[in-house]
Amino acid sequence: SNPAHFQPLQLVDGNLKTGWCSSSADAQADALTFGFASAVVVDEVRVGTGNQADTASFHASARPRKFVLRTDGRASTFSVADTEGIQTVKLDQPLQGQDFTLEVLDVEPAEDPAAPACLSEVQLVSHGKPVAHPKAKVLKWDPQRQRLLGVWYAGDEGNPDRSLSFFLDGTWQLRTVVYGEPTRPKTVNGTWGLEKKGLW
């Protein structure tokens, strides 16, 4: 009900006092996707569970405690404790990909069963170093831009042959899988922006 205050971009702003909350009490209905311009290897995840604006907010929302991170047909499941602060979890197997989807599998419930589940921070880590986050100036909520961000797919469900991604840093990428050569996708990159006349 308040996307500007609980938007997903606040998961990567480096501030535990800001966060994202699910759109309903069913945290499993929402998934978070982290996209990168090129493939990265992720072997650790740093998570700040719950709404850590203050201690009262932390207990007023449900706190995710079990997750699955997916990419390119592979997945790793991990859990965190129901405590404030950042927790670092080493994955049971490194995951390599360009788009990573984080799903909540279980939560520590709030006193109000209708309360949403919240997260304060998520950081993907590769070989001990955090994968670069967007610059703070591009994390501000913009309803017009928000409608464009993300990935559009074409093709059969689960096996798209084309994807068009609009990234926060003002770049876009079109990936096309050549028929008969699924391991050799063709990629086109460019830049985009918003003006009064629309998208360029």
C-alpha cells in the first residue's frame, strides 16, 4: 500500500533502516529478482531480515527465515536466525548466472497474522566481495520509471527464447537464443531514459 516507502530498491541501498515488505501476508507470493549486465558467481548471501527501522517495527512484521535463491535452473536453500542486524550465509553450492530470484519459503510470524513479511537488506557476495550495487542516486522511487524496470520475456514458459531487460543504471539488454544453439545467445546492449515525450 506504500510502494515508495517499502520498495524493493531499498534492499540494496546499504541502509538497514529502510526495507521492502511483501504485498500481503503471503510472503511466498512475492519473488525478488536481482539482474546483472553480465554473469556473476554468487557463493554467499548477506541478509537483514525483518523491518529494522526500529525494534518495534522488527516485531510488528513477519520476518523471513528460510529462502531459496535460483538462477539458470540451479537453486540453493538457506536459513537465517530471527535476529536484527546483517547475517552472512554461505551457500551449499555456488550459483552462476545473470538473473537471480530470491523466494521466501518460511517466515517467523508477527503477532498480527495479516502483517506482511519484510526484509531490510540483501547483498549477493562473490568470493568474499559484494557484487556491486547500483549508485544511491538511481535508487529513488520513480513511478514512471518503475513501470519499465525489469525483464520482458518472449517464448514458452520456463524456456523463453528472447528477453529484454531494462536496468537501473540506464542500460538495456536484448538476449536472443539462436534456434538449435541454446548455449550461444546473441546479445545487444544500449542505453535508455525517460523524457516528457516518453521513452528513448
